[in-house]
Amino acid sequence: MSLDERLERLVERHEALTQSVELMALENRQMAVENKQRDKRMGEIMEGIARLLHVAEIHEQRLEGHDDRLDKLE
């Protein structure tokens, strides 16, 4: 194999590696965007759950109040 052929092979490998690295960088950027969107959505879900828990606690207190009044009637 001549020196020119070796250099050509090295150039081809270098180009292939460069393309691979560029693709990996693009995938990482896309994953970062997706993770940010997922984290935002997860935060919204957690806030919704916290609100539902608060409503459930209020209803539980009201039911306990009704139970107390019913017990006093007996």
C-alpha cells in the first residue's frame, strides 16, 4: 500500500469519525431539549397532584365534621 493510499484511508476514517461525532452531538442536543420538556411536564404533574391532595384533605376534614355532627345527634 502506497503512502497516498494510506493517507486516503486516514482521510476517509477521519471523515467518518467526524460525521459520527457530529451525529452524537446532535442527538445529545435533542435529548437535552426533550429532557427539559419532560422535566417541565413532570413539574406540572407534581403541582397538579399537590393541588388534588389539598382538595382531598379539605374534603376529608369536611367529612369528619359531618361525622362529628352525626355522632352528636345519636
